[in-house]
Amino acid sequence: MVVSRNPQWPELAFSAWQETRDTLQLWTQIVGKVRLVQTPWLNHSWHVALYVTAKGLTTSPIPHGSRVFAIEFNFLEQLLEITVTDGKTRRLPLRPQSVADFYAAVMAALADLGVPAAINENPCELANCIPFSQDRTHVTYDPEYAHRFWQTLVQVDRVLKRFRTGFTGKCSPVHFFWGSFDITVTRFSGRRAPLFTGKAPGVKPVVMQDAYSHEESSAGFWPGGNGIDYPAFYSYAYPASPRFSEMMVQPAGAFYSAALGEFLLPYEVVRTAPDPDAALLAFLQSTYEAAAIAGDWDRAALECPLGIAGAPRNP
């Protein structure tokens, strides 16, 4: 048995928590859709994402008329916390329960707090899905593995934010997309991209076209699924030059998946590395360079050294 050299990066075997993962993804979709329907549209759907916090995942403030509220998954106390700016709150337990029961509880709490939301009940980016109010299939929730997942997100969020500082061009926030259930950061060359023609279940074509409207290099982490039965880091380019897949990347263990059209690095490689941060940064930097070189980006105009805390960048 391989033992992690850094307990901050916990074991997260896909098979051990797959059912909990599936349930939690649907719960995050319910909460994410509440943000979606009440937040003005922002390019690349950046307005729908969740963000890692010191205790879980949050929507950040959501406008509701002149009031504002926020919803947060608290994985330290295993609660869903809804807070309104007038001081009203609701705390719903995170426990084994059906998606239908979770959905009903969230909708009732929002209505009781005076911030009701009507959302599309069909999950996004999932095939053969069940409307939230009818889903009594997904009922498993293991708080230990939900906590481990959040611990992993905390570490990934930290490293992605450091990686983000090495770029002066347009770059996304580090955020968690509940549709694909991954945490990601995306860099842009500044040039328009060809019209995106790909599809995703439950997502309108115009949403996908907006997401991929400009040339990009995107990297992140997801806990497994979509044919990959292990947690992994990923990196892809759009549009992807044929040269992209031929590039050499780091660290050892990273590889190009022709089936997915992106580079992958198993989470176990990072988790068990002597220096997990260095291993992950090597993957992020080398795969970005693969995208930038293959795509002929103006790297001199876009790149800079990684930021240093408290030290202003010399323009």
C-alpha cells in the first residue's frame, strides 16, 4: 500500500466513493443552478461557478432584488448553509438522502428566507439523467469522502492560484464547475477561436460556443468519471493543433489521452510525490507551454514569473 508523504493530499480512490460522488455532483448542480438563474450572464459562464473556501464550496453572493444571499457547502460541519444579508440563515444537514429530498429542502429553505428560486430540474452534462425532484436513485452520502474531496480541492485551488499568477493575459478565476464537477483555471491567447461545434447533455449550443469563443489552454482536476475511473489532473487546448498531442510534458506519469483529447496526470502521482506542489506545477506549466507553442501564442506578451506574496510586480 502506498502511503502519502503529505497527509494534506488525502487518498481519494474513485471506487471507494463513486456513489457519494454522484450524489454530491447532483447536489452541487442544484445549488449552482440557483446561482445561475439569478446572476447576470458573464463570458464563458464564469457567473455559474462555485468557489473553494476554508470550510467547503460557496456560490459567493447572489443578488435577489436589493438583497443578497449565499449558499455554502460546509464540509467541516456537514451542513448546507444559506445566509441572507438581512441576517436570516438556514442550516440543512448533509447526510444520506435522495436528490429529491435535498432539492425539496433547499427550495423550501430559500422560499422561507424570502429568496425563492425556480430552476431547470434537469441535470447538466450528464446522460440519462433524472429530474431533481424525481431522483430517488442517488441517495448515498459518505461525509468522510466528501470531506476528503474538499481537502483535495483546497490543495488544488491553492496550487492553481499560484500557477495563475504567471500569466498577464486574460485568465479565468480558479473556480469549480458543477456541471463537469471539476476545478479549473483557463488561460487565453487573446485571439478568437473557430466556432465550437461540440455538444454536452443538457447544455444549449450557444452556451458551449460562448465557453469556447476564444483560444484557450485549460487545466484542472476532477475526481473521476466519464470513462476515467480514477481522480486526475487534466490539461487541454482549444483549438488543439495536431502538434499539441506530440509535445513532451512533465512529470513522469503524465500522458496524452487520445480518447479525451487532453493530457492527464493521475492524482496518485501528485499525492505520493515527494513534493506534490512541484509535481502539479510541472504538469500545469509544461502542458500550458505545449498549448502555447503548438498554437503559436505570443508568449512574450502573455507570460511573467510567478507572483510573490507582498511583492508588487514590476510592469
